[in-house]
Amino acid sequence: MGIDRAWSLFLDRDGVINQRRMDDYVKNWSEFIFMPHAIETIAYFRQIFKHIFVVTNQQGIGKGLMTEYDLALIHQKMKDELEVENKTLLPIIDYIFHCPSLKSANDINRKPQIGMALQAKTMFQSVDFQRAIMVGDTISDMEFGKKAGMNTIFFGAEEIAESERKWIDYRCENWKAVQEQIKALIQNSILQN
């Protein structure tokens, strides 16, 4: 696998970009805490990937714990913080896709279903899932990526059941490790050409 400027990066939000709130949701900006090294690493990736998307399940909206407006404010502030490290003329995040539905709704847009990936492909027609990477911290994220035809990076150190490892191509415990993995894949691409 060789990564070049035609590739897309799909990122989960909670547990990847920001710290996951256990048994709760990030309902406002004061509850949003970036993961260590997330900002500078995602900014670095802007120089590598053609597109960067966030794909996030947000059933806190479906449960009535927050509104679409609350989520929009969180995402605007997140994008503003990410832009501080931007060294390109492109926005760091091309688009944020979210699904507000409850898990029980079986919504096509809720991961692990691939509706958000299909939305990205519709809006950005150059997206090629075989030239895309999904970074997420749950098996649902990995399943989403694989069902869409992407490469996957599991973010975190949690134990994974043997039966679920089929969804994972690479494992990285933190943003520094993700950056090193991507650099290795780029280097591999250069050596193969």
C-alpha cells in the first residue's frame, strides 16, 4: 500500500480527536478535550491527504441531551483550534459527517453502516475508498472502514477479541504512532516506485 496525494483520511471523533467521556457525551465545548498531539498530527496530515473527513455517531442528539446547534458549535470550535496549526491554504477538515440517530434506529448513516462514507463520496467524487484510511477507536469504526473498502487503523491500546481483528489493518496507541505508521506507508510507497 502506497499513500499519495490522492488518498483520503476518515477520522472518528470521540476517543480519537478528543477524549471520550465515559458513559456520557461531549455536549458543549467545555467538555471537549483534544487527545494529546491530535492538533499538530491532523494538521500534518493535511499536507499528505487530499481529503480529511470526520465521521461521528452522535446519539446524544437522538437522546435529547444536546441539539444539532450544540454539535455545530462544538465542531466549529474544534475546526478553529485545528486551523491554528494549518500550514496549507486548504481547511484542515474538508467536512464533518455525523449521525444523530439512536443505535436502535438502524440508520444507514450510523457506523458501522457506511452511509457517512457514501455521503463523502457523493460530495467529493474523487474519493476512492480503496485509497482511504479510517482511524477509529472502536470495532464499529473499523467495521465501517472495512465495509466501505478502506484501510483501517485502530486507535488505542484496548484488547481486541480474536473474532474482531479481521476489521483492523494496523494498531496505533496514540497520535504519534499513527503519524509514524502513515510515514512508514508513504516511505514504503516511495521504495516500491
